[in-house]
Amino acid sequence: MVAAFEEGQKLAKLCSSKLNEVERKIELLVKKADGTAAAEPFTGE
Amino acid sequence: MPGEQPARQVWKVSELTRRIKGTLEGAFGSVWVEGEISNLRRPASGHAYFTLKDATSQLRAVMFRSALAGVSLPLKDGLQVRGYGQITVYEAAGDYQIVLRKLEAAGEGELMLRLEALKKKLTAEGLFALERKRPLPALPQHVGVVTSPTGAAIRDILQVLKRRFGNLHVVVAPVRVQGAGAAEEIAAAIDLLNERGGLDALIVGRGGGSLEDLWCFNEEIVVRAIVRSRIPVISAVGHEIDWTLSDLAADVRAPTPSAAAEMVVKSKAELERRVADAARRLGLGAQAAVLAWRNRLDRAARTPILRDPLQVVRQRQQTVDFLGVRLHNALAGLPQLVRQRAETSAHRMELAMRLRLAESGRALQHAQAQLRLLNPKAVLTRGYSLTRLPDGRLLRAAGEVQPGMILKTELAAGAVLSTVTATEGEPHDGKNSQNTKLRGSTDAPGKNRSGDGKRQSRSGENGGRVRGGPEAGQTLLF
């Protein structure tokens, strides 16, 4: 029972950290002259 | 002369008009006509009056309320329409006109036919099958958007995404969303985002517009790109009422771009609340469990056996006493022979019990003896001793001591303090230190036994010679 409680706590912590894992970033894919695409910051918000 | 003139046929206006009406209606009957709506009027009657015109001509048109009910598009000036109705004459005004029974946006008919045909074909291929639909990920962190970078849709989407989940990675693949080449761009963008990878979901769409505006989302090339996408696709084309083949092909259809953003990304605040709630309930559950166990413990502690264990023994003792008395009384009442037998049995029982007690006692003594043997101090009783340095460590080598150092030697009974007078190769001259009371100081070193002698001799090799050490002969160095 203690093990289940500890696992629950671990999972709650994991969930919280998952929610903050990624940084906010808005990118625009721009076609370059050579035909490949590159991501640039998107400013048209 | 009046007689020379041919007789004039003079019509009454109404007669002539009726005649014209009959001729026109007979000649044309019902026809389809295409033109642009202008001068639209809708009086309280609910009927609609307007003019259909093209570059050079116009035609009056009327559509009665009953026929209007079957028209799906909102009438307005400037709208290109195709209508079906009867050519007739409005006698009161002397105007000829068309009384429309059907009306649809011009061009719509052909588009719809093409759309139906394509839908049928792709449905037959199974591209719209429900089994193909994939669920959206529970927590998308990287979202791709295929739409115009300048339209209202991208603004709406980004705004909703920002509101619902502040820290989200969004990749916008800019495309045209109407006109020639739009479909190809949309399809290529979907493929490109799939090639880049690392995305959890794709939003493909645009804001509202006419059927023609939205048309690229009905193109086969877009439908197939959506079907091909390994990333789940959510379509968001136009308004709630607009349906396109992209919507049918997508894993999820959203009524609007904003709704798509809401469907893809759950509210972070809501998710955080749920995690916190789960953690709180976990804590409460644990507390409840602890409380339950504590109650059980309390109840157990209140039971007689734990509150007063001796009471149980006393009760048993009482029972034994009681039974003893009964046995005695019973024996007294028995015939001689039986009583003797019972007494013999009792005697045997007692003997057996004593035997067992004696056995247990021996086992106990044996165990105690073994325990004693394991005690290092037991060796001291055999004449060995332990010599410690002033700091309490056991002395193992002559090099560890300096002249003048006071050593403590533990014996089986009591201990001796002695001062070191010399070490290392100095012949012992019997000059005793003040406190020395060495037991067995006259014993020869040769009397060392077993392994102890080895250690002794090693310290001898080092040249170490401690007064009271080798001389004592039986010093045991651990």
C-alpha cells in the first residue's frame, strides 16, 4: 500500500513536469532558394 | 372616305396583354436562366422581387414565398444565380417576367456534381472509413498548422493555443488557401510537416468563405495528403455549416479553426487542476488508510491479552488448579486398582516431563557454552591477556609503543597498568616500572600456544621487545 502511494506521488510529479516540459515557440516554415524549408520565428501573431 | 379604309382592329389593352401572355407562355414555358441578382426587394408578403441581368439585358423575376422556402442560399444583389421558372406576363404592369420555382448559385451545380462523384470514389476506396480515424494525443506538445499565415484562421488558432497552453511548440506551414495552386500547396505542406517529424498533431484549414473559396479542401490531392499523414490531422475549414472532403478524411473535424485549436490542446490549467486533484485524493486516501490501521491498532491494544497478559496466565492457572482439585476428588472416588493405574500414569507423565525439561536444559547449557567460547574474553581465563595502547587500541606490534608509554593489560580478572621502559632489541634488564604487576612474568616465551606464537615471533623479528610483552609469554595480540 505504501508502494502504491509512493507510485502515485511519483506519477503526480511526472504529470506536473510533463505539463511544463516544452517551451513556447511559434515557428514559420520558410522555403529557401534551394527548395529546403527552414523554421523561422513567426511574428504574425 | 371612311369606307375605303380597311377596318381598324382596336384591341383593348387587357385583351392584347392577355393575348401576348398566352403567346409568350406557350412559346417558352419553363426555362433555366442564369444572371446576376439586382434591385432585390422583399416586401412584407414574403415574396421576392428582383431583376436578373447580364452585361446587356435584364429580366424581371419574382419568387413567391413558397418557392423561396426551398432556396438554401441567401439572396442578395450581385449574386450570380441560376433559376428555373415560367415566363409569364404581369398584366397589371404590362411587364413580362419569370416566376422562379428553383434558384441556386451559378456554377454550384457543376461543382456539386463533381464533388459528389469524387466523394463517391474516395468513399469506395475507404478513405473516409471511421476505422481509419486515429485519436488525438492526450498531451500534444508540438503542433503543426497548415493555413494561410495572414488569414484570420491562424490568428484565431494561435490565440486559442496561447490561452489554453502557454508553453506549446507550434510550426506554421504557410500556404495559399484558395485559388489555383492552393490545393497543391496544402498537400505539399502536409507532406513536409510529416517529413520534418516531431509533431503530435496537425491542424489543416482556413476561415469561412464561399463554396468556391473553400474548394481546395475538396480537392483529391489534399484529401490524399491528409489520409497519408502519419501525424493525426484535425480539419478546420470555414464555418460550422461548411463540410468538405478534407473534413471527411481528417481524423477529427472541427467546426472552425478556433474550435480546432481547442480540440487539439486541452486547457493546461484544467490539466494542472486534475493532477493536483489526483494528488490531493492520493493524500486523503493514504490518510484514511493510516487512520483505519491506527483504529485497528487501538482496538487490538485494548484487548485483554495485550492490556494485561498476566491475567490470561492467571486465569489458566486457576483452571489448572480447579482441574487438579477435580482430578484429586475423582481419584479419591475410584476403586483401588484404577487409582493405582492412574497414579502410575501420572508418575510416568511426570517422569517424561522431567526428562524433557532436562533435555531442554542441556541444550540450553550447550548453547550457553558455545556462546561463551565465542566471547574473546573467555580466552583470558586460559592465561592470555590483552594489552591496549593509551588510546584504547589493541597493541599488536612493538613499533607501536614508545618508552614511557603506559599500557593497560586486561586479564581474566582485573587489569594491570605498566610503563614501557624499552623496545627494539634492548636486552631486558628486569628494571620494572612502578606500577607493573605482571602475572606469569617468569614464564618462558616458548609456552605460547598455537597461532598466538606466530604473532609473537613476528613482533620478535621486528626486533620489538616490550617489557611485560614477550616476558609475559602469554600475551595475546588480537
